[in-house]
Amino acid sequence: MQTTQSVFMIRPSGFTANPETRHSNFFQKITEKNEDHKAGAVIAFNGYVDALRQAGVDVRVIDEIDGQETPDALFPNNWIALLGDGTLFTFPMEAVNRRRERRQDIIAQLANDFVVERRVDLSAHELAGRFLEGTGSLILDRQHQLAYCCQSSRSSPEVGGEFERHSGYQIVWFDAVDANNQPIYHTNVMMSVGVQYAIICLESIRNEAQKSRLIATLERSGKTIIDVSFAQMEAFACNVLELRAGDGSPVYAMSTRAWASFTPQQQALIGDYARLALGSIDIIEDLGGGGARCMLAEIFLQKKPLSV
């Protein structure tokens, strides 16, 4: 199944722009003022949680641990992925302060509530300077066991190969750049794959052979491509996620900024297909360089029966 009704999110307590990620994340906006953005980030986070729940999504909220100095903790999809076959993956992270986001208490809580058949920990690749940052790096087509990944300092083919061996997925690799010809750090800021639609910034892929292969693979797997511009990508139009409501109907989670960037025709396609869960998260997108999709860790594991 491509989509899930259940996600977990990390409520931030120490959110700020992460200085350790700025060298590769050109979506971060640098501010000269030494302002405290924590309160604004929590307000934005809580509003997004409310929007998801109102759309019928089951959201588990876990608080960030105070004092850990993990400014990107609210982006948990980079360190963990939970697959429908019961596999729990943990991933190697490029920034040293992001490695502290991997929390054994969260893993234990998930294992207590859901059926975890096996754990695959890829984090040892950090020792060799190789990284693969979860579903930031990997866009999963779970129906067809395909993964799409743009190469960057945070997405290593060596680690990707190990993910393929453990998961059974095949990775489609390509190169992607922004409007300034800078490498895109995470695939999920330029691409999203749902049940019906693939939202993608095709102009970010300069290699025509790679682009043709990507389009052909998407079309073979039954996806309708919604092509967005660089300007739309920079408004996080691709950093969206299709989920399911409790009644099985599709839900698209995204920021209000992303939604506003779509053309009326694109809005009609998405809006006629799915409910919308919109979060006003500009502060998180600006300082974190990640958005609505990055904040969601999907739970595809089977729930354990309640003990009597």
C-alpha cells in the first residue's frame, strides 16, 4: 500500500537554523538577526498537527528532548523509515548534530505498539563518510518497490545499494540541481510520489537521459506527472505527502505556501482528488530548509492487538 493513515511527528523545543547543514541545504534562508524562533515554530507545528487530524490522519506527537541541541529534530523522516513488511530502518546522517536525533526511546515505543519484524541499522556508514537520509533521500513507490533518489553529499550510492539489498527496492538514481545549478540536498524537495500523481520539478534534472528514464519509469508505474517550476519547487511544492484518512480517502499534506504556489489547473487536479491538510509553516521552511513532508514519519507497521 502506498499511503498510510498513521504518522508520528516531533514537537520542537530548540528549533533554529542548523549551522551544520547550511553548506548543502540551499533551501535554508540565513537570517542575520539572533532571534528566538522557538515559540513561532511550536505554534506552526501545532497548527499543522491540527490540520492533519482534522483531515482524518492519525498523528502521534512526541516531544523533542530538551537540551540535546538537535535543531532539526522536527524532521524525523530523515533518520527512520518504517516499511509495510515490518522492517524498521535507521539511517546515516551527514550533520553530526543530526545523528543525535536517532532516539532509542522512540524505537522502543514503536516496537511496543507495532509489529517490528526486523531492524536494519545503516548508521555505521557514518564512520566512512557515507550517508542516506531516509525518506528525505529516498522517494518510495511502495506499490512497485521503487525508490527515486538524487545524488548528493547526503545520498550515497554505496548506502543505497545496502538499502536495496535489505528492502528489495530498486533505486532510480539521477542528478538534480536548483535554479543556481547547486546540487539539491534531498530528493523530497524536488519530487513526491503518491498513488496517482508524481509531483516533480523536471527542469532540475539537466541530464536528458536521466530525465527520460525517470519519466518513463513513472509512467510505467501508472503515475500522472505534475511538473512544477524552480520557483514552485523553492516554495516547497514538491515537499508534500499523500496520506489516507480513516475512511480510506486520500489526503495531501503540504504547507500553505506550497499550495499557493500551484497553478489553478494543478490545484484543481490535486483538490479534486484529495482532501488537503495545510500547515502555515513558513518559519520552519525558511530556517529549516525543509517542509511539510519532512515533518512526517510514516508508520506502515501493523498495530499489535490490545492486551486484555
